[in-house]
Amino acid sequence: MQLYLIRHPLPAVASGICYGQTDLAVAQGGYALEKLASDLRRQLPAGARFFSSPLQRCRALAERLHADVSIDSRLQEMNFGTWEMQPWSAIPREQLDAWAADPIHFRPPNGEAPGALRERVLAFVAEQREHKHRDIALVTHAGVIKVLVGHVEGLADKDWLALSVGFGSLTRLSID
């Protein structure tokens, strides 16, 4: 199975703000979004099955890539709970330190741990493998893409968590 992982375009949010499952619009619509979709479409195989996170920053691009897109909530970004839409500088230092000490299991207040993100993303992929889809395009978030790259490449937790994924980027993975 070939996975084509597309990160959403830059969202409309100020720099330095923590966001995950907050439903943010795309910063640039119109021509810029159409051009990105056109560029990506040329790199995707005909007949690919398309899935998207339900968040509008993903859906806006997914709907321009393909007419038939399945929405799946397991493709959402990590839920940062009470940290959502707070400046990173306003998040209590002791909470950030606790996250740094246990990055897979620490859960922001009312949020989700990265380990839980990994579980739901890998459950989605396992389900798609059962359906025997050959090519799957996912319009999703950096956290989801990091999980999948880390899983396929066999990366240690600290390494996949540290990956960088650009806005509007395409990552291709093969899963046997």
C-alpha cells in the first residue's frame, strides 16, 4: 500500500500559538490554494482513495484535490486540551517540563497524549490495509504524518516526535 501524506496549508493563526484540533481556516485561499492543489494533483496517482481530517484547514485542500473525499476523525491533529490557542509562552513551565520528561505518555490537561495519537492513526492504517487499497492520499496534520513516518521507518519515539513537516508538503510511504 502506498500512502501519500499531504500536510494542510498554513493555517490562519498567529505565530507562537499552540493549536491542534482547533478548527482553523487556511491562511491563504483562492489562487494560492488552487495552485497548491494543482501542483499536488500532478504528483498523486490516478485512482488513489482520498481521506481527510475533518478540520477545515485540511478539507479546504482535500476538496480541491478530489471530488470524492472520505472524512475520518482519526486523521485529526493531537488534541492539546487547555493548551489550545494559548501562546506557548503562556503554558505553565512545569507542564512543558512534564511533557519533555515523558513525551509519549504526558497528556496536556483535557488533551491527548502523543501515544494516543499514534494508536488512533495506526488503527486507521490497519483498517485501510484490510480494505486492500493500493494508493491512499491523506490530507492531514504534522502529528499524523510524523506518526506514520516514525512507524514505517522504525524511528525511536524521540526521533519521530522531532521530525519537521512543511505546510503543503507531500510525503510518500510504502507499507507492506
